[in-house]
Amino acid sequence: MDQAVSSSNELVFAPLGGAGEIGMNLAIYGLGDSRHCKWIAVDLGVAFAGDDLPGIDLILPDIRYLIQERDNLLGLVLTHAHEDHFGALIDLWPRLKVPLYATQFTAALLQAKREGEPGAPDIPVNVVPLGGRFGLGPFDIELVSMAHSIPESNALIIRTPLGAVLHTGDWKIDPTPVIGPPTDETKLRALGNEGCLAVIGDSTNAYREGRSPSETDVAACLGELIRSAPRRVAVTTFASNVTRLRAVAKAAAGEREVVLVGRAMDRIVQVARETGYLEGVQDFRSVDVYGHLPVEKVVALCTGSQGEARAALARIAQDEHPDVAFSPGDRVIFSSRAIPGNEKAVMRVINGLVAQGIEVITDRTHLVHVSGHPRIEELKELIGWVRPQILIPVHGEPLHMAEHAALARRCGVRRVLTCRDGELVRLAPGPPEKIDELPAGRLYKDGALLVSAEERTVADRRRLGFGGIVSVALAVSHRGDLVGDPRVMTTGVPETDAHGNRIEDLAYEAAVEALESMPRAQRRDPDALAEGVRRAVRAALAAVWNKKPTCHVHVLQL
Ligand SMILES: [Zn+2]
Ligand SMILES: [Zn+2]
């Protein structure tokens, strides 16, 4: 093959988020050569931070590569409106300002989210119909409806002169999904007949045997539990799971009023009504009527299924909600499962409720939740329909992706490749191969700011959480003699040692002793003096405490 021709016409793929973690999904596809590519991006999501990142709520993909390539970026296509796929838009889209494509529900939810965040930028969206097809430069993109746990989840068929790629997005096979069309088997089979170069696919449940149950069965179980409840019922679920909201409403119809508790619930219900997903469902009531309804006439739909401290359910469990309280004998249903990292927070809420005598029902004992992601038999079925030459697992931690890769090999996919965030893979021509490493990483949302994960900020915060901080302020003359009394302050350090000596006094003595034992030349150099004192204070505290705090020494030379 003519090398010059082949290298100037390559189809490449790179995950910039979501390959190696569940969350912050961002994938890019490029056509061109290694020096000049036209790109499209798929999704721009967040991941949720756990206790290991103190003070951080959200993790976003580092998009410095896309910023650098902005002139070659033709568009950003959203597969669906879950936070791990579109949650970074408000923060990051202004840095790209590329044309954005999404279906109606996703676009409406983005709009509602922007309205709820003062100062959020205006983000224009090109609305694509379900199953629609559109061109972005040399890319021909077609949406494929997939069943999932939110309305309008789409896979993308990305057709190029070098072959067609199926980017699955999040999906499952549910022949009776309650809301929206089932996974479009016909279109996927047709892609298989047309010829599919590569599948870039969801690995979330690749280690789970069998098939995930249908939303219809979950709706039946929820209905049963709501109808049989002796007193109040509350259901908590991801607000975006409109299917569950509908199931609760159907079960309550004519028997109980549905009260929405939590801002995210209000927002989704408004969007779902606008887009027709709650057609035929009775009006919901706002939270202020809750207290006036008889206990057997109410079902509350609450936010907070992930144990979020500020969401409705956690506040109710702590008896801190202004409008809503539960009492013994009430029933709370978790129509959800904790996202990895949130397990402890969820257990705290459950224990808070149980301690109040409230009956808690979870998916451990009842079919009140199913995942929106494909299990092994569903993954096999998709591979059978599409028969790709290449499969690359994404949307998973390394274990999920390895399981997905092994499964694809067992199913006879000839070329299976696993890659991580930032790895650039050539899909065609020739066998798939990693050809480059792009700048990739993580950003942390820290209050109103975005900070790079490579900055010291969060690592420092973790260190402070472990060992606290000691500050020492010293004034010395030009000759290096102490002027006045040094000041010592501690934060997050024990007050006394095992013998009852005050730790601040120990730090003070260590500082003075260090200064007095230093040669005069060192005492006259403020930096050398500070460093000597810092070491002495940390060593003195380590001797009684077995920990070394962060220590700041301020030297004022008079
Ligand atoms: Zn999803
Ligand atoms: Zn996802």
C-alpha cells in the first residue's frame, strides 16, 4: 500500500474520559492524518468525587487537547442527558463553543439545568429527531434509539469513507421499556449487513451474567408495594428516570396524591411534561401540601437516592426537612442503587430512616430497580447483530473493560483492543493500533473554580485532613536575635500529648531551641532560619504524636 496515501487518510478514536472510570465520558473521532485531523466529540460528562477528594463535588475531563484543536472540531454530539454524559457542558462548553447536537429531551433538560444555575452560559443546541441522520464534515452520523434508564438514549452510527463505527452510548435490551422505543434491533442488524468496522461500547455490567430485567417488571413491583402500603410511601430514584416517575404515578392514580420533593424532581417533571413523556399522567402536587394529606393518601417522590447530604431524602432522614417528615410505619422505597463511591452515604440515610422505625425497601429484596446497562447476554446479542471487526470497551473501570474485551473475544470479534483515557487508536486502515498519547486528565470542580487534578490543592487538603497544621511566627533582628516572643498556632492538632503537655508549648519550645542552637550566619538568613525551625517543630511533634503536621514558619526580619 502507498504509505503516503494511507497515512493521510486515517480514522482514529480516543477516549478523553470514561475509559478507566465510570463517569466523565468524552470520546473523539478523527479523520485525516496525524498532523491534521477533523474531529467530532461525543458526550461531555462528569464523574462524582468520593471522600478521597475533600471539598470536591465533581470531576470533569481535561479538555486541553480539544481547546488546542478547536478549529478542527466540527461538533459535539450528546448521546443522552445523564450527568456522566452531559454534566460538564455548562462548565466546559464555553471553552469550546462548538456546534452541539442532541435530541429534544436532552436539549430540554440542558436548558432546564441552565435556568437553575444563575450565570450559566447560553448553549445553543441543534435538535436532532430520534433516529435522525446528519452530516458533520466527512462524518455521517445516524442516531439509533437504545433502551436505557432515561428517555432518549442514543447510539451513534458514525459513517466515514474508512468504515462505520457504532458508538453504543448507554444501553440495554428491554423489549418493554415502558417509555420510549425499545433498542432498535432492526437498525443494528442492518448495520451488521452493511458492515461495521468497530463497536465502541458500554462495559458497565460486562461482568454480570444473564440479562437485566425489564422496566415493566420494576413498574409492577413498585405498584404492588405502593398499593399495599399501610401508611405514607416515599420513593427515591434518579429524577431523570422518568419511567420510574411514571410507574409511581400510575400506581398512585386514584388512590394517592404524588408529591414531588426536591428541586431536581420538579425540573425533570417539567421537562418530561413538555416533551410528552408524562402524557396521561395526573398532575403532581408540590411539597407544601404534603403535611395536609392523610397518611394513606400520599406518595412522595424524593431526590437523594445517592445519599447526597443536601438532597431531600437525607434531610428527611435527619428530620431536617422543612415540609416533609416520616413517622414509624411509613414505607421508603429505594428505586435505585448506589453508584460506586456513594455506598456509605446511602447506608447512612437508610440507617437514619430505619432508626426512626421506617420500613426501608431496596433492590436487595424486591425488584424495585434495574440497571440501564447491558449484561453479558445482551452484549453478546448486540455483537451478533452488528458483527464488528473491532471492539473497544469503554464506559468502565479497568475490570469492566477487561471483562467486556474477554467476552468480545469469546464471541469471535477478531480485533479487540482496550485503551485508557488519552490513548489515540487508529481504527483504519490496517489493524487497530495505538499510535499516540493525547493530553488528557481530570479537572476538579472546587467551589466556583476548575482546578487541574495535577495541582497540589486537593493533595494538600488531604494531608491537612490527616495531620493538621502548625504555624510559627518569629521576629528576628538583623543580627539574628529573637525580637519578642514567637507565636504558635495549631489547627487540627491534638491539644495535649500523652503526659498532658500542651502541644503548642512543645512546638514553641522546639522553635526557640532550634533558633538558639543555630549558627548566627544561618539565623541571619530568613529562609534558612524558617527551614531549620520547621524541621525542628515537625520532629518534636512527631516524637510525641507519631504524625508530622504541615508546618508554616513566618520569619519577620526587623
Ligand atoms: Zn446513562
Ligand atoms: Zn453513562
